[in-house]
Amino acid sequence: MIEIERKFLITSEVFKDEAQQSYRIMQGFLNTDPERTVRVRIKGAQAFLTIKGIGSVSGTSRFEWEKEIDVTEAEQLMQLCEQGTINKIRYEIPIGNHIVEVDEFFGQNKGLIIAEIELNHENEIFSKPSWLGKEVTGDSRYYNSQLSKKPFSLW
């Protein structure tokens, strides 16, 4: 239940041509404390409740627990969330043995596009596509929980 993930900014929208699938994600946060973030997410026709723990020093790994829940329950829980909903489209792009998830944000985070890749260990080597830009792993400004409180448009 340890998530190992690296985040990058995007240099072009070429990734859209390489995406195998995409879907809308709406999410809110019941708690944005960095030591125990609690997220409600509606992802297409599915919904999830996720708890994330404090990250490692590098920001690459942290505890994550996720459970699928009923969409109606998720919609009700969204009413209890802290102010600031995340609205984005996620694109899934296969790169070697990995899937790169690229999030294009809307609303107050419009203009921000971030790629994430989950790894098996922190030092795992992976192929970097040409559209992968500056690494922002560990920069808390790019955490969805922080984007819900201080959106990209206010930076």
C-alpha cells in the first residue's frame, strides 16, 4: 500500500494523440492535512475513497489506501468536502511497461497539465517521452489537495 510516483510538467499536447483512453475526474477532499489526506473521487462511472499518508523526504513515495464506493455515496460525501473541487480529464498513455497518467485541469486550475508515473521502486528507470518536461515530484504545490486550496490560477 505504498504508492511510488513521480510527477512532471508537460511540454506539448502530443500526449493526447498517444492516449489509449481518457475520462473525467471530479474530486474533493474531506481532509487536506499532509499527514492524512482523505479524498473522494468520481472517475467516470466509478467512485473511490482514498487516504494518503505523509510523503517520503523526496516526495516520491507515501502510504495510500483506496476503496471503491458507490457513486451516489461519493456524490453525498462531496457535499461534506472542504472548499475547492478538482475537475480534470485524465489521459492514459502506455510507455514501455508503464502507464503515464496525464491530468489536464479545468476550473481555477485551467492551464495546468501534469503527468504522473507509478513505479515499482523509487530508483526505477523508465522511458521518458519527448513531451515530458520539468520534474515536480515532491513540490507540494502540485498535489491535488493543495491545488484545491491554492489553485494554479492564483500562483
